Amino acid sequence: SHWSYVGYKGGSMPGTISMTYLLESKTGKRACLSMTWNNSQKNVSQDDFFNLVKRTLKFAETQIP
């Protein structure tokens, strides 16, 4: 894994989902990623949101040495 440390806090309720990560690379660089999806008309797709977060974390690996 690229990260030596990953802290996580998430939560959800109908129509809202949120995931926040504290990341530290093996070289000691730190970053924070926080993503929220909100739709007051219907429930959001957890699978779609998880896939988007996963792809964003993979991209972060290429940007943070």
C-alpha cells in the first residue's frame, strides 16, 4: 500500500453519505480527503459513491509522494 497510515470517519442517513480520510504516505506526506453526496429527493447510491471515493484515493496516490 502507498499509505503508512489511513484514518477514517464516515456516516450516512437517508439521502446523504459522507466519508473522510486522513492519509499519510510512506514518505511522511499528509493529506485529507473528505467527500459528501447529498440528495434530498431520494437515497444516494452507496456503491456509486464508494467507487468514486476509491478512484479518488487511487488518484491521490499518484499526486502525493
